[in-house]
Amino acid sequence: MRIADMHWQAVEAYLRRDDRCILPTGCTEQHAYLSLATDSILAERVALAAAEPLGVPVFPALPYGMTPTFRAFPGTVSIRIQTYLALIRDLLDSLTESGFRRILIVNGHGGNMPMSGLIAEWCGDHPDVQVQVHNWWAGPKLWAAIQALDPVASHASWMENFAWTRLPDVTMPEVQKPMVDVTALRMQNPAGVRQMLGDGNYGGYYQRSDSEMAALWEVAVAETRSLLESGWRG
């Protein structure tokens, strides 16, 4: 259930019977030949699919995150860590003020994970509120399925290539790109990162079959839904 499809009275009525919601978090950053909004698209889509049979409202995905190393790729937008953490705090404050007490953050961008420390601190000050952070692509069941299919999986490779992150009239390379030296990559400034990555893919094939990706997506949705259903204390 999209918050965009509800008015405030509907949310108030919902909160009389349930206190769960989902906040997807993403990013706007280079993804080689895929959409710059890949992380946001995937986080919101998996959240909506997981929440649909439960009737839990899903807020619009936060489309910006922390991605300073990709700033040399045009179209990438990066938020400073202080700004991002302040924004997450304000969002949690607002959701709590509305009446939500169980908040699942479905995160689509690894660079956003500094928010985990902030959330732990925030929850210590709000003991009646539970917040889960789920990196949907790295859930144990999904990651095991990805590794079983093809262990060479990385940023902007096949593992993020779904029908809804592809762009029209874009042809994917048919090669398996060698994995980048991530340790060396972390030593680079944004210009150096672009030089090392070339098109932006960290390594791996650029695309796999739709049937394989559909099977992975089912695992991702089920794993996310399980957290929404039974990942809470008490």
C-alpha cells in the first residue's frame, strides 16, 4: 500500500489497528548502463511487493544517499554524512509522531549504512519504537541464492539488472568484466575511481536471463516480508 495512494484520514484509521510501516532508502548514483535511480527503484519495489498482502503502508523511497566516490560520474548526487544522518533522524521523529512504532527501513544502497549507528542511538532514546534496517540485496537467503547462481556479482552487474532498472535502447556488453581490486579502489579519489572502473561495473556479467532474475526476486520479496511479519521483538 503506497502512502501516495492514501490520505491522512486513511493513515489515522490504519494506525488504530497496526503500527508498522516501511521506509525505503536508496541513492542516485552511476550504475554503468542501468538507471541512475537503480538503488531507489529496487528498494521501493521490493518493499511494495513485500508489504502488499499485509496492507502495510510504504513511504516513497528516499532517492538520495551517501556516494562520494562516484561524484566524477555525471548524474550522481551525494549527500554529506551529517546531512543524511540528520535527515534519517528527522524522518524517524516524524514517523513516530504520526504513531508508527515498528519501522522497517528497506535499504538499497550500501553507502547508507552509517545510519545504523544513528538508529541504534535513536532507538535507545525511544524504547517503545522498533526500527529494522534491511539491506535487501544482502539478506542471507538472497545472498546465498546469488552466490549459488554466479559468485561474480557486484555493483552495476547482473545482480542489479532487472526489467525495471534497465533503460530502453541500451545494449548490455556480453562479457564478464573482471572484478575490480576493491582495496585499491578505496584508495582513490572520485576521478581515480572513474578511471579504474571505466563504465562503472565493479565486475561480472552485465545481464542474466529474466527467469533467473525472477527467481531471485521471489527470494528477496519473501525474505523482506518475513522481517515485516515476524522480525519484531515481543
